[in-house]
Amino acid sequence: MGLAEEAPFDKIIVTVCVAELPRELQKQLKIGGLIVLPFGTTTNCQLIRITKHAEHQYSEES
């Protein structure tokens, strides 16, 4: 998933609703980087933002 060979990225935008948080994409972020994605099911999806604060340290906001 993603483009690991081109990482790290400042921002990643996902355009399809996912049921699980994409850990592989989180690993591809720079410190301070963001992922924006729709999260949930096809009938109940909300937009969230994931921020990478340090290696293996993330926060999520909806």
C-alpha cells in the first residue's frame, strides 16, 4: 500500500472509505506529517486526520 520506496511524505490523502487504519501508510509519513481519509463503513463513514508526532506516536481527529 502506498509508495514506500518514495517515502517519507508530508501528507497522504486517501479517497476511499477504509474500515481499518492504514498502518503501512502511517509508516510512510515524516514526523509532523498528516493523513486525511474517510474511515468507517460504506454506510457510516467519517473524515479523520492522523498526525505523526514521533516514530510510532500518532494522534487522530475527526
